[in-house]
Amino acid sequence: MTGAGAADAETLEAVLHDLRACRVCRDAPLYLPALPHQPRPVIQASASARICIAGQAPGTRVHASGQPFTDPSGVRLRGWLGLDEATFYDPEKVAIVPMGHCFPGLDAKGGDRPPRRECAPIWRERVFAALPSIELVLAIGRYAQAWHLGPSEGANLSETVANWREILARNAHPRVLPLPHPSWRNNAWLKRNPWFDTELVPVLRAEVARLTR
């Protein structure tokens, strides 16, 4: 590869190399407690990807596999997007950049902890600077929405997702479409908000189809 494309690819390669070697949350944590296990940063990215899925952080199954969304939430998310596994896991088409790249551990009730607070300030701007082709960010959950839309707008997930038309219509690059997390824990939210399946998902699938052609 030659020219600007090569420079972009080399830049991304360097970022990914450094990110995958990151051990800050375990060896030099800015926020206690330190990560209690070996970090395994998870990311999927290519300089040609036009869609970025901005999730929260890997869970136990993703920590074990090293591949994003290898769990039931990934099955639901691919259904929302209208993508098969081959396209979903094609980094040339879809980047997957969580707010926290490593599994943050479990809380006292056995649920996943929030993304480590060190991760996004260290890596997020650097990663996105190396992803020049991204046209649409799918901001999943309030942590991603607060980062990509601003803390005040991302504070209430239900209100943010309900405002998806106005957010998507903004003249921004990249555009942002807020989504709830596809976890089973959000089954009750999905039942209370049937417009998500009938109104938002068709638009989401059309956007995804256009950008993954």
C-alpha cells in the first residue's frame, strides 16, 4: 500500500500495538482499586471502517475469547444491525471501540463493573484519530453516549435514545446514533419502549446497510 492510505494504516497499526500492550489499570492505576486480573484489551479496527460500534467494556465471555460481542448481547446487536457474523467481524467495514478495552471485573452482586475510567482519556482520541473513514458512531449505553454527545446529554439513557432522530440529523462528523445496550438486562426497557424496534431499528439497519456495502 502506498500514499495516504498507507500512512493511515501504519498509524492505526501503531495505536493498536500500543493499546494491546497497555497495562495502566493494573500496574499504574489512576483510580483504585487496581484491575485484579491480567488485562486483555479488546478492539476491532481498520482505517477503512465507516461504522464504529462504541460499546462499554468486555464482559467475562469477551475477556475469554478476545473478540468483541461473543455473547448473547452480540447476537441481539447483530439482529438490530441486520448483519451476519462475517460482516460484523470484518474490521474493514465495522470498527468496535469500547469505552473500556479490558474486562473491568465483577461487582459485589456479580454484575460487570463500569468501564475503567483510565481507558477512554488515554486511548479514545488517539484511536479515533487513526480511523479517518468513520461516518457513523453507534453509541451503546450511557458511558459511550456521554463521551460522544457530552455528559449532560448522555446522562439519561432513555431520554437520549428517545431523541435519536434529532441526534442523528445533526450536521456532525461522524454522526452519532444512540442505542441501549443489547444485554438481556434491558429486556424490560425494550418492552416499555416498543418504538425502538418499530421506528429506530429500521433506520439503523438502513444506515448500516448503506455503510457496509
